[in-house]
Amino acid sequence: EISANKDWLCGVCMAYPDSDYVATAPPRGYKPFYISHLGRHGSRFATPESAYLRLEVQFRAADSLGLLTELGRSALPDVLLLCEEARGRSGELTRVGEQEHRHIAERMFRHYPEVFRGSGHVNVQTSARVRSIISGVFAAERLKELNPRLEVSRSSHPGNWKEIFVLDNIHEIATILNGDLRSEASKARLIPGDRLIESLFTDSPFIPEDKHWLFANDLYTVASDAKGAGHGDISLLDLFTREELFRIWEYYNATFFYMHIYSSRFGPKAQQDAVKV
């Protein structure tokens, strides 16, 4: 099911689905009176910025040296557009991300109108990350548009971070994974790059063999973020085969499993973060 849906293969860069749904009716004799929404920020320019920078340098260099294949030349404008737009904005909320949270708020309002009637109170708390603050602002703004009588309080300060999203052990695990797991993945060719590079460049040694996986990872990062960056018409994911995309997805799925789930390797560290929340 995952490999059959290209959007799902984008992992954490997948833009939020904006489809409607039928809300589950409350049990007989009950009615909604309160909503607690815990959400993530909206779509952002991908991180790290180095992925954009490396990819832009490589494609520009190959173009100037005449080393791009026909497929590489056709991909060049899209690669440069995405990289140029993201310059200096890595991790920043996109216009798509703004709309996502407006739409989430609107769906809540529409499906549970009794919660938002009159001069009810809405409390928006976010971490101090700018993309999170702006996501909360747009959600609150949409609710106020739908009912100007709502009282909205907002709180965004470093202290919220510990209450909303505890990361002590996750950071420790991520540091370990960024070292040995990526090394293991590249050696085992879990992030495949050989075929991809041969399809884009006429001189495969242009990118050293031990960096093929990194090139594939950078291109995947930029390609999977295109829709969230407002370019749903750009499909750099088509440069990959479905098998290649699925293998990269598997690698990142394993990484997030280690960071957030109890595992034999790290024990209950991730769960301990959840208990703190």
C-alpha cells in the first residue's frame, strides 16, 4: 500500500491530505463540548539546508561541464527552482503549511460547531520554533474568521517545549543513528544511487562512488518536499524507481522507529520521553 502511493513515500515531508471526512457521531446522550488538538507544524522547506546546497552545486557543475544526460537536463530547471526558493529558508513554514493549519481549524469548526459557538475560549500553545508559532497563528486566525466572538489566547515560549514535545532521549538516539546507521545503510546500499546517477550524468565518476547514496538521499529530500513547498506540478520523484523510493522510505521508517519506539537496541529511552510529556 505504501509503495503504491507516491505521496506516502515522501515520509515526514508528505503534505497533509486535505480531503474531507465524515465525523464519527458521539454516543447517544452525549454531545461534543471540548476539543484538545495536538498537532505538528505544517509543511516546511526540508532540512537540512545542506541537501539543497549540495544538489544545486552538483547539477550546476554537471551542466557547465556538459555532463548531464537528456534526463538530467530535463530535471535541471526543477532542481534549481526548488533549491533557489529554499535558499536560507530550510525548516521555514511554506504557504502550503499555512493553509494546512487553516484547513484543520476549519474542519474542526465545521464538524463540531457546538464547541465553537458564542464567546468560547481557544488556547493556542506552541513551542518556540518559528514554524510552529506561525502554524498556531494561522489556525487561530481561521477560527476567529469563522467566529469573531471567540476569545483566543496564545503562548509561545521555550518553556512550552518541555510540555509539548520532550526530546532529551530522542536527540541522543538520533546522534547515534546519524553516525552508525547511515554508515551501515550506505555500505548495504539501502539508499541506492548507482542507477540514478547513471541516468542523470554521462560521467558517473563525477560523483565519487562512496557519495552515491548521499546524492540519492539529497535528491529524495528535495523531491519529496516539492508538494509541501507549493510545487505539486514538479515530480522529481519520477527520477526514482518505485523500488528505490520504497527502500529509502524503509530506511527512514527504521530511523524514526528507533527514535520513537521501544526497541531492543535503545530499550525504553524513547518511551521515557513520552512519559515525561
